[in-house]
Amino acid sequence: MNPEIRFAGRWSLPFSRFLLCMLFFGVFWKASGASALTLSEAVSQALSKNPSLLESSLSGAIMHARKIQAMGAWLPAMSVSESAISTTNPLNAFGLLLNEGVVQAGQLSNVNELNNPSVTQAFGFAAVVSETVFQGGRRYFTYQASTKGEQAANLQVERTREELISNVTKAYFNVVVSEKNLEVIDRERAAVQSSLARASESYKEGGIDKTMFDEAKLESQSVELSYFRAKKAVEVNKMKLARLMGIPSGNLRDALSRERFSLPPGGVRWARSVIDRYSTAKNQAVSSEALSHRPDYQASVLEVKSGSSQLSAAHSGFWPALSAQGIFNEYAQGINTWGKQDYTVMGTLSWSILNGLSDKEESERSHARLRQALYSRQDLKSKIVYEVEKARSDARVLESTLEFDSQKVSIRSEEEQVEKDRVTQGIDPPVKLLEAEVRLANARLAWLSDKTALMDAGVDLLLATGELGNRGMVPGAMEVSGK
């Protein structure tokens, strides 16, 4: 830029420092007026109110009810009934009278009376007890399938819980980084607006041509657009965190608008320790460890066993069934006059030779579900190996990136100090110091972003290996990890 533009309207050094102090004081005052939301509090609220986790937890309760239902199939069935009968049907009337012992010999010889009885009324009581003795193993295999299904559902709930902790942690970090990014762009916007004002004055005085002035306007508009994007990014990231925390949809936009966010102390050291532990191990060993610890993979193994039991239960339809039944009846002509009692015991052996296509189709469906479970387990196994290797690779790249970020921050710090001296000596205008401070802030922001990315990588490693709950969360959240 033309030196005349840079020196036009030069600020005094005390005044520029006063503006910077006011800026920092304004940010601090604004933050101090808000309440602080820690990572621990965000995770804790998500674990208690997130609808997805609550929905997932009900699957275990549903499968437990199915297991109890399958267990109840071994118990006998018993039913009782009361009946009031009024009939002129010959067979029913003669049976009731005969059972009550009120049929006379003359009635037996009178065919017309037997064929056209008068209205016969009676009350009846019946109790029936039935038990399935053998059903081809259906009850046993159904119970085994429901038991494995319940265990698999509980493991899936555990995995959902770990994924929720991971998502909340990353969303919280994103809010911190996006807020810092907004602060940096806001300061950059102030510097660009000041430069635009000087360029406008110089353009009016003929110091620069229209091309240079238009370039300054485009730069200002670009920074304004970046500021708008950064502001919206903060809103979106807060809404995402609020959604994960289980805040109702109507309150997502304003729920966390007044909260303060900060990175938990010791998070980078924790991430490095996690990365070092897995970086030194062999690939095969880490993948094998992940397969043995991941709740979702263990659930897929159980789902295969459950599918196998369901297939065996479906095959039981081709076997004969043996059942036993006991019946007790008592009749009365009046409410207070009970008559004869009878007992009946029956044993039934039945074999469905042809049941349409019901048994065959049930077997086909069960076989298809078993194949689905096998393919799902195979796919999940390869997915876990990929996730582990990707998490390890990303973590190593981020460690190298942090070293570069550290050097860049050091260089920008030296540059800022040099610019302070030049402004103090009157060589450069104060706006140059502000620009140097913006560059330093950008470097520190990149360093902060990669630090949080390194903590994300630590979370990803533990999530991929199935040790997120066992090893503890990022410091500040591990007290609510539940392990």
C-alpha cells in the first residue's frame, strides 16, 4: 500500500493502547456477565436428557420383557369360566339334564319330548389347565434368542452412550474454537475498516487510483463476510451442543447463548498419553484389542447367536407337539343348587404335516435374518479395523502439526514485538501493530484448533478401540463417564 495511505491520520501510541485495553476489557466484561458451562456439566446433562440415548435404553427393557415372555412359555396355562345357559337345543338340553341327574326313564321313551324339550336353564363353572410337554424345542430356542437379544441390546446402549460422550465433547470443543475465531475476525474487521477509511481519504485526495480503492473495499467486504460466517458458526455449534444435551427443539437457538465455554485443563497431556500408548503397539494387536472391547462388535456376535437360535425355533414347527390338558366342570339348575361335577384329562400328540407355507416361510425369514447378522458382523469388523487405523494416523499427523503451529506462534510473537518497537519509535502507524496482533491471534487460533483436534483424536482412539469408558474421558468429563 502507498506509504501516504499508511501514515494518513496516524494514531498516537497511547490512544491505540487505550483502544486495545478497552477492547479486552469489553470482552472480559461481556464474558464475566455470563454463566460458565463446563464440559463435565454438558456431558452429564446429555447422559440424562438426550432423547436418542433414552430411546436406545428402552430397547434393553423391551428385550428383557421378551425374555420373560419366552420364559413364561414353560409355565402351564390355566383358565376359569362361569356360564349361564338357557337352551331348547335337544342335545344341549338332554346333556344338561343328564349331567344334573334329573332325567327320568319316561322321558327316554318319549321321543317327541326328547326332540322338543322345554327351555332348560343352568349355570356352569369350568377350570382348564393345559401344558405343552414337547414342542420341538421351540420354547428353549426362543428363550435363548431373547436372552442373547437382551444382552446385545444392552451392549448397544453402552455403545450409544460412549458415542454420545464423544459427540458432546467434540461439539463443546467446536463451540470454544468458533468463539475464539469470531473474536479474531472481529479484531481483523476493525483493522480492515480502519485501513478502508484511510484508503477512502487517500482516494478522495488523489493519492491512489480507483483500482486500489476497489481492492480495499473488496478486502473489507471479504472480512465482513468472514465475520458473518464466523458468527453463524458459533450459533450453529451451540445449537448442535444444545441438541446433544437434550434441550427441547424450541429452545435450541437461545439455550446456550449466555453460557461461557473453556477447554478443560490437562486435555493436551491426556491426549498425548493416549496417542503414545497406541502408537507404540502393533496394528494387529490394537485391532484385536478393539474387537474384544467394542460393545457394538460384541453385540453383533450375540446377534448372530440370537439369529441362530431363532432359526432353530423356526425349524421346531416341523416336529410333532405333545400337550396335556385337564378340565373340571360343574353345573347347577339354580344359583344355589350345584349338581354333578366331572373331570377330564387329555393328552394330545399332533404333527402338522402341512401348514400351508407358514412353517417354511418362517424358516426362510429366520435364515435370512441370520445371514444379515453375519454380514453385519463382517462389515463391522472391517469398519473397526479402519476406524482404529484412521484414528492412529490422524493423531500422528496432528502431533506433527502442533509442532509447526508452535513455531508459527513463536514467529508471530517476535513479529508483534518488532512492530511494537516500530510503532513506539514512530516508524509505523498503530494500525500496523493491530494487524500484527491479528496475525498472532490467527496463529494462536490455529494452534488452539489443532490442540482441540488432538484431544478429539484421543477421544476417537478410545472410541475406536472400545476403551472410552474404561480409560476415562478428557479431564473435566471423566467424573461423569460412569466407569
